[in-house]
Amino acid sequence: MDSKLRIFIPIYPGVTHLDFTGPHQFFSRVPQIDVVVASIGGEPVDAQGLTFSNLDDLTDIAACDVLCVPGGLGCLDAAKDIRFIHAIRHLAGTAKFVTSVCTGSLILGAAGLLHGRRAACHWAWRDMLPLFGAIPDPARVVRDDEIITGGGVTAGIDFALTVIAELTDDETAQRAQLILEYAPAPPFDAGRPETAPAAIHDHVVADMAELQASRYRQAQYLAERYATRR
Amino acid sequence: MDSKLRIFIPIYPGVTHLDFTGPHQFFSRVPQIDVVVASIGGEPVDAQGLTFSNLDDLTDIAACDVLCVPGGLGCLDAAKDIRFIHAIRHLAGTAKFVTSVCTGSLILGAAGLLHGRRAACHWAWRDMLPLFGAIPDPARVVRDDEIITGGGVTAGIDFALTVIAELTDDETAQRAQLILEYAPAPPFDAGRPETAPAAIHDHVVADMAELQASRYRQAQYLAERYATRR
């Protein structure tokens, strides 16, 4: 009998691959953990030029210990598919921890799992959480009881160490950190809106403005459709 | 005519996926950069439970601006394949920068590209670099003229920002850093042998001892076969 802890990662076209490959690499170094990655129908998933195949079928998973939903520009399109939302709701009901990285929290929100709960999200999309009744939190890793959410993209690694420590112990997380030599030394300090040079921040915000407006409307539509705000 | 900078990433079974998905995610957010990922024959590649498909054929690539070789437990097995080594040597000859992440530097070494050169490597495998005539450097990102190498696994992200800044400018690298919210906040400080608690370090080193010994012999064999030490 397999007594490993099962972490389940649903992916979809347009997922930001580092949202889940970061955590996946850390989780997969822990002997007590099994990681399962799945998509609708087990279909291959394209993400920024990488194709992930040999996936499990998302609609065919019975249960998991941890549900871990990654983000990406495709997150709201994924949430439009009722099969995807049904699978997320079902698995969340079986999991000890319901988690996300980056804009994966918008999927949790659309599924109605964050009402009244604090959650992290990528800085540029965090303002959309209240559309789903969630309370945005700017921390890199946010825990609200059984909900653990990470901030944008690379926050997934800090998130993964937090989840590993929670599921096992600090020592197991530290061994994974040493094996994966996670002693970050960014050559610049531009990783948050608060620390990035103003010109960098303004450039990125201007680039994203149009996309943000259209995704905001998309999120409003989903909140209405799935009645997740009430 | 495509005037984008072409970064080429060769992968192989047993590659540590975060060695290249980290840099790939950063590179792919830079408009001036095209990233190509390839394997021998364009075959799908398995890595820690993820399968990467839809790959280019490594033996069919004419040239690139940056060669970026990731590491992993399969690195020396990959280097045993003369087609793989031929492709690495050929592409290195066309590239402006020859680079690696983690134990990818052992592949560069086996290919004879690091003789007398300083290079980074994963901390646990760094001592094998001299077998290929290279000079191990414990820094997270090491530059020796056109050779840029990153340390273990997650160092690939710091490495990627360094390479992006070199290929374009600091501002472009900073924009990628902000978009991917790279403001790391590890919950533990166990990412380097020097900072990890002694018990953590000893446990990991003991776990790896047997593997290290067999891989050392494998590297000796490759150094002999490809005459890369002379």
C-alpha cells in the first residue's frame, strides 16, 4: 500500500511553467511525497514554448493530500471550463491543504474556495482576488488555516519549502533546500513593485495595462457565473 | 528575417528540470530572445516525473548565440553519447556565450570546453571539474570570458538574470525580475553547505556518497575517452 503524501498539480494551456516546475522539483526530492501532474483529458500542455506530456487525466483523480494550483496568463481561460472547476472543487474537498502559486489563487477564487480567506497572488493581479470574495495579502507565502498560497512565480519555491516543512518537518525541507542549492543571490533588487526602480515598474505596468483590463472583465464574468462572490 | 538572440538548451533523460525551466522562464519573458529546447532525435525527455515533448532535434541545430547546458543526475550518461558531445562542441563553436547550470558544467568539461577555465557547479559535484582540467569556483554565477556558469539548480535563476543583462541591458533583466516577482525569501538558510545545519549537511552528504563515488569513476572514464584533461 502506498502511504506517500500525494500532491496534485493541475495544469492547463498558458500556465506559467515555473509556477509549478519550481515547487515540483522541490516536492519530488522528498521521499515521503508523490507528485502527480494532470490536465483535462491528460492532453499535452503548452507553456511558453515548453510542452508537457504524459500527464494524468484531471477529471479522473479521486483524491489528494495537497491540491497545488499554478497560475499563468491562461488561468482564467482554464477556469471558464466547468470540468476544470469541478475537478478543482472536488479535489479541494479531499485535500488536507488547498494551495496555489501566483495567479493560481484566482482559480481557487473562481472555484469558490477563498471566500473570506486571505490569499497571495502575483503582485500585478492581486487586486482581482476581492472579485471572488478573497482578501489579498502581499506576503510571499500566506497561510490561512488549510489554505496556503504563494505570490508571483518564483515565490513558488519559498512556498514549496513552507509546504514541505508543514507536511513533514523542517529538516526534510532543509535537506531539499541544500540539495537544490537554494541560496538565492539575485544580481538586481527589482523583484517587487516596492523595490524595482520606478522606470522599470512603470514600463512593466504600462505593458500590462490592456491585458489587465480585459482579464479583470473576465474575472468579473467568472465571479458572476460561478456565484463565487456571494 | 529573424534577428532575435537564440538561446539553445540541450536536454536529456535525467536532467534536473529546474536547472533549465528556471532560466527558460526568464529568457522567454525577454522579447529580444528566442529559446530553443532540444534533445537527441527530438525525443521526449523524462525528468523527475515530468515529460518534455515537442523538442527540436539536437543533432540538427546549425548555430546559436548562447549555448546553455543544464545539469542533472543523467549528465554523465548524456555525455557518454558521442552524438551529444559532438553537438555540444559544434554549437559551442558557433555561440557568443557558452554557459551551463549546475552539473551542466561537467558536460562542458567532458566536451573539452573548460580546460584551464574557472567554472561553477553544484556544490556536491564541483570537485569533479578538475578531471576535465577546469578550475572549480564556488560562486553562484561564474564568468570567465565567454564562459558563464551557474551553481546548483536554483542558481540558474540568478545565472539567467546575469545572462539577460549581458545580452541586452540591466533594465531588460530587471523587468523580467519584476514580472516573475523574483524577490526570494527562503524560510530556511540551508541552501549551501556552509550555512546548512551540520546534521542536515551530514545527512545529505551520507545519502549521496555512493552515487558520488560511482559518478566520479564515470567522469574519469569520460575524461580519458574524450582526452579532455590534456
